Amino acid sequence: MNIQNLVSIIHVFIIVPFLLYCVSKGNSMSVYVKYALLLTGAYVMVFHGYKILTNSLNLSVIRIINWIHLVIIGPLLVYIGYTAPNTRANYFDYLGIIAYAALIYHGYYLVKSYM
């Protein structure tokens, strides 16, 4: 099993269900889920920012994915976690779109890698 398979398994079986749970709960999520979103978003921004800085000459698809995580996904998670009882509904829609996109991308990669 390579690292990409592990990343895809984590996304399909842990990250996507967690994000879809947050979407289904909306503003009625518990305070612990809010903090989990906030911390996850902060971790995503720090981790992918570090990956961008240390692989500055790599212009592959992975670099684009790192930028998407740093600029879109991480801040969205932090914003929803920070404003959760008063978050506008369309931000949960964006989170759902990201969750389903991750499911499709990582699910496709897993199926393709095991065929």
C-alpha cells in the first residue's frame, strides 16, 4: 500500500463521513464538532502550507491540490467551526460539495488502484 492509497482510505472512510455529518447537522452541531472542524481546518492549512513551502519546485497536480486545501478547504472549515451557531446555510452547501468531490476523487483512485 502506497501513501496515496492510505490518504484515499482516510478521506473516504473518515473525512468524508465527518464532513457529511457536519452538513446534515448544520448549525445544530455540538460544540465538540465545532471545535473539531476548527482544529481540522487549522491543521489542513498548516500541513498543506508546509507542503507547498517545502516542494516549491514541484508543479504537479499534488501542488494544485495543496493550494486548494490551503486557500479553500482549510478556511471554510475554520469559518464554519468558528461561526457555527450562526453560519449561513450556503456554507454548509459548499462543505457538502467538497465532501462529495472528495468522495468521488478518492473513491475513484481507490477503485482504480485495486483493479
